[in-house]
Amino acid sequence: MSGIALADGRALDRPAEIALAAATVIAVVAVAAALARLLRTAESRSARSRLTPALAILTGGAAITFTAYLAYSLRCGGAGCRPGGGDGVAGFHHWWRAHDSWQWSGQLLVASVGLAIAAIALWLGARDSRRRRLPLWIARLLYTAWAAIVFLPVLYELVSGAL
């Protein structure tokens, strides 16, 4: 059964698509909950300053996730990404040029998980939870990983002169 699922190119894309849908729902709910909390404490400046880092990460994360989705949809379109796509070690060499590589859905998955965790950090910040910093740092690390996945191949090509 797993051989059939892996033979289908879309099987590798589904986790990224599901993560994107779930992250979008989580973000909308978290923003609504945080907004409701802020409207109740309109006079409190500490509530606003407490939410600023999480709101900045969530806003930037939404832009990053949208960019990841655009890259994924342009490269993997209707046919879906297929396994492989590289000719180097473990199929990673020049994957960023290929239309048939699973890494496009991988970078969307990382960005989507970062969006969901940033939304949770915003929600925890609105509730004035002591645990609000951990998800904020996890989201920062995920977006740093996303940036490395996306931009290191470009740096590789610039350094190696392959562009």
C-alpha cells in the first residue's frame, strides 16, 4: 500500500497542503482571539507591547508562507511535485531549478508550520501566558530554516559561478 502512495507524486505534496490549510485556520482564529482580547483591554498599553513581537513574526510569517505557496504552486502546479529532481548527492543538487522536486513542498511545509506556531504565540501573548516566548522562538527558527532552504542554493550558484 505504501508503494502505491509513494508512486503517486501528489502523496508527497499532501502534508504541505494540509499544513497550509491548518495554519491558515489557526492564524485566523488566533488573530480573532487576540483582537477580542485587545478590544477588552483597550486602555492597557502592556497588552499591546506584549503582542508586538508575536504580531511582527506572524505578519512576516504570513508573507513568507504566501511566498512559499506561490513558489510551490508555480513549480508543482496541477501535476504535483514528483520525487527526485536532482542529479547530485541525495537528489539535492540543482533541485531549485527542477519542476519535479519534492523540496518545493518541503519549503511550503516549513513555512506553514512556522505560521501556525507564530499564530499560537500571538494567542498566548494575548492571554498573557508565561509560555508565549517558546513558540515565538520556534517560529523564528522555522523561518530561519525556510530562508536557508530558499536562499542557500542561490548563494551556492553565485559562489560556484553556475548562474
